[in-house]
Amino acid sequence: MRVCEIFLSIQGESSFVGLPCIFVRMTGCNLRCSYCDTTYAYTEGFYISEEELIEKIESYGVNLVEITGGEPLIQAKEVISLIDRLIKKRFKVLIETNGSVDIQGINPQAIIIMDIKTPGSGMHEKMHFTNLKHLKKDDEIKFIITDKKDYEWSKEIIFSFDLLNKNKILMSPAYGILRPQLLADWIIKDRLFIRLNLQIHKYIYGPEKRGV
Ligand code: SF4
């Protein structure tokens, strides 16, 4: 499989925020979001066998692993097999996916963190909304918000698919584009019971630093 980078850092997002976590960033992405902060993952990477990758993951001595990208599910066969092996080895596995690729086949013990791309990303028409019916209660849905229009659009999606009752919902202000305080104020004003999701690794290490 083709991997862009592997590193140990602090989980910056999701309800696992703040925990030490091993990140496996897969190479390649089928989308081109306007605010993408990992464009290097489109093409950079190296080939590694499942065996070698698991050995590397085990060497960190941390139990939480996130498979991310790019879009990891464009290498679905390899990623699904990797997740199965990690779960057998009792790792807690998170997988981040961009919402445009079929998520069926992922081990139900893994936690899926799925984006729903808003209009501000330029990619909202690529969403695969049938994925919503395959998510489990513990899975998380993330909206990245660039402006008030994205926020209102996301609210409509949340209510029309009854997501508040089905999954954990995260809303992130697009870093450097929308001030977190504005999004926080909108959420509070609407009494919207979702989680404000800041990419805390960017606040800790700065937005440009890779491998964190
Ligand atoms: S899905 Fe993620 S990696 Fe792909 S273009 Fe969008 S932000 Fe970048």
C-alpha cells in the first residue's frame, strides 16, 4: 500500500482529541477541497507492506491509531485489511474519510470519522449520502465550516437526516478562514447540541508543521 507519512502525535480532532495517537496518512485523494491542508498527500508517499506497517505501528507503544489521508479508502482493500489486523491486535482504530467513497466493509469495531463536505469546500456535490445509513452510533460526522452559508447548509443536513439522534456531530471552523469564535457564537445562539472541533495540533505546533 502507498503511505505518505506515519507519526506519533496528539490527536487534534474528534471526541478522541488530546490523546496520544499514531497517524497513518495514506497517499492520494479523489477530492480537491478549497481549504485542503494536506495537498502533499495527493502524490507523496512510499510503498510499504502490511507486515512492515504493523511492525512500525507496534513500535510506538501507543494503543490508538488513526488511518487518514488524503482519502484512505481509495486504497480500500489494503486499508480494510490493515484495520482488521490492527483490531485483532487490540488497537483502537479511527478512520477518517472524506464522505465521497463507499464506507461498507470497514470493521464495525473501528470508529469512522466521516466528513460531509460543505459548499465552501467546492466538493459538496461529490458526497455519497448513502454512507449515512452505514454509520454506527459511535461514528462521528464532521462538517468543516468556511462561512455562515456553510453553517446553515450543515444545519439543514443535520436536521433533514436526523443526525443528532444517530451520530456524534463535529463542526470545525476552516483554519485561517473562519474565526472559531464566530462558529461558537452561532452554535450557542442556536442551542445546537454538536461539538465544536478545533484542530488543536495547529494551535500547539503551528499550522504549517507536518507530521504532528
Ligand atoms: S478530502 Fe481531505 S485530503 Fe482530500 S482534498 Fe479534501 S481536505 Fe484535502
